[in-house]
Amino acid sequence: MLNRTETENKRDYFRMSMDCTLNFSHIGSPEVYAGRCKNLSGQGILFTVDEVVAVGTELDIKIASDRATVAPLEVRIEVLRVEVTEDNKGYNIAGRILLSDA
């Protein structure tokens, strides 16, 4: 059985830890929600939100830079996993990146 380190070493993309605000919306909806990005890779994202989101939902995500010279990251994801946070005050959302510059 593979331990966590061995599993992470088999990933195709490096997972970068982050701690920044992101905004997201459901496809076709004008409502924008805020969340907190925890990590990001070339294939996926993990972020924390206050609202539950159903597995299979597609979301547009925008992570703005604090530098005017750096364009925001905009991606469309499919929600793969939803878990209650350790403090029971929100949800960890894991998603697979479908499109960049959504």
C-alpha cells in the first residue's frame, strides 16, 4: 500500500500550497461567492467555502493577483470532492481544472 508521500510523488503536476482569496460562480449564474484557495496544481485546485457545492458541479473560479502587472487566474473546474472542514464551519472543495481562462 502506498503512503501519502509515495502517492504525491506519482502526481503529474506539482501541488503548490496557497493561502489566498478566490471568487467563484456557478456556470451561467451572476452570483459570485468567495472562498479561500488552499492549493493548486496544473490539474486541480483545493479551496474552502462557506456554502456546500454538489459533486459534479462546474464552477468558474477567479484568483486575482495583488500585483497589477499579473493577470488573474481564471479557470473552470468540475467539483470532485466535498468535505466538511475540521472546524465544521465550512467545506473543502476539490476540483479538476477543465479550462483555463474560463
